[in-house]
Amino acid sequence: MKRGLLLLLAIGLGSLLYINRDEILSARKQALPLQLQAQAALIMDADSGRILYELNANKALPPASMSKMMTELLILEDVNKGSHSWDESVKVSKYAAEVIGSQIGLKQGESLTLRQMFQAIAVHSANDAAVAVAEHLSGSEKVFIQRMNRKAKQLGLSNTAYFANSTGLSLADLGPNAPKNIQSETLMTSKDVALLARAIITSYPEILKITKQKDVFLPGPNIKLATTNELLPGQQFAYAGNDGFKTGFTNEAGYCFTGTTVREGKRLITVIMGAPTADARFTETIKLFDYGFDSILE
């Protein structure tokens, strides 16, 4: 009887030590900092919203075109509540046609459907499409910006989160086309960016059918627009399970990327802000995904 009791105690103690060892190793791993080329970074469990890793997560930085995720969210909301239709025509204004950076290349007065404009924003990060849609949905980009900032508060983004335009371009980039009476630049923290991405993916998961495309063809102007996401299958830094999400670059912001990948039923959202090169935003994102999946799948 005593021998059996001692055996059970030994087994129990061994199990306890094994569990504690695993917990200690896991905690030790979490404490080790990732060596990242970025001003800020974050890994979030998309299902729970739990943050698995963060670097300067509360530092407000220019997000460049990652801020277009808010433009995408408002488009999706309007279509889903029935105030706008995917098939309606969106005309390009003089301002939209002149905006610099990534674009479709449409001229003033030309039109595409709202669906085509949305695809151009989500896949190619087209600035002209973002401006055209902002003006179409709200009458002017200035009014659309007000909607963007109201939505930021509703989502619980930080007090430093601010949207100055629909594209994420700097005021200097926009020049005379910059919305009037806007004094501040667009700013977000990496936590804000992750929360915004999670809000879109959770509420409108159908967007992933678009963001996973390597290119989008617009039959009207007969244009094919390539993805800016180099983590998609077949791209330079292909990462298994990646199906989005949003790149960004301005001189002020550096190279940025919000990514999302699903593996074994677990979806992660990662954010890199202020990487020094276009390639670095993807190589550093791969480090985040590897670290995150190692953490939640072990």
C-alpha cells in the first residue's frame, strides 16, 4: 500500500515537474526579444485578440497605406447595410486622377464599379481608387475623413490614432490636393493597426478572397494590377497560409506591412512599421509569423 502510494506521488511529482519545465521554457522563450528591423511590431491572435509579441506597440507612427484598411472597412459597411452597391459606378475626379503613388492610372471623368475600385485598393493599394471612393461615399474626402475618425473611436483605437486622408499619404505628398484644414498627419500605433485588421477580418472574412489574389483584372480599362503582398503563394517571400493583408510606404513611414496567415486552424495578424527596405518588411514579418505559430501551436 505504502509502495503504491509512493509510486503515485513520484509519478505526480514527475508530471508536475514536466509541466513546470514546459511552462518555464515557454516563458523564457516569450522573454527573448526578436531581433527586428522595424520601429514597431506586433503579433495578435486573430480569434481572441491576444497579443503574443509587441515592440513599441503604443508608439504613434505614420502607417502609410495600411491606413487604407479603414477606407476598406467603411466601404464594406456601406455595401453590407445596403446604402451602396458593388455594381454602382464611381467616377474619378481631378484630385483622384492626380494623386501620386500606387494607382490604377485612370483619367478624370473615367469610371469603374465600386467593386473594381475596392479590388484595386485591397490588392494594389491604389491611391486614385481610394480617393474616388471616399468622394463617392461621402461627397468629399473631408467628410469621409470624419467618418474614418469616428469609426476609429468606435473600434477603441488609441487616442493618438488619427486619419488625415483616405490614402495614408503624407500632406507633403498630397500637396495642393491635401484636404483643407487638416493640420496633422495620419498616425497609428502597431496595436491600432492590428485591431483595425482584426475588425475587418472578423466582420467581413470574405475580404480574404480578394486579398489572397496575386493580381486583379479590370476589364473596362483592360488593366491588370499586381498585388503588393510578397508573402502570397508564388511571390518572392511566399509564406504558407498567408492570404493578405496590406502594405504601406511613404518616406516618412518607411516600409510597412500588416499580414495575416492561417495554420492548423489558427489565424495570426502581424504588423511591421518602419522597416528600412521593401524586402525587410516581409522578412521581418516571416520572423513574426514563425515566432507566433511556434508559441500557439506547441
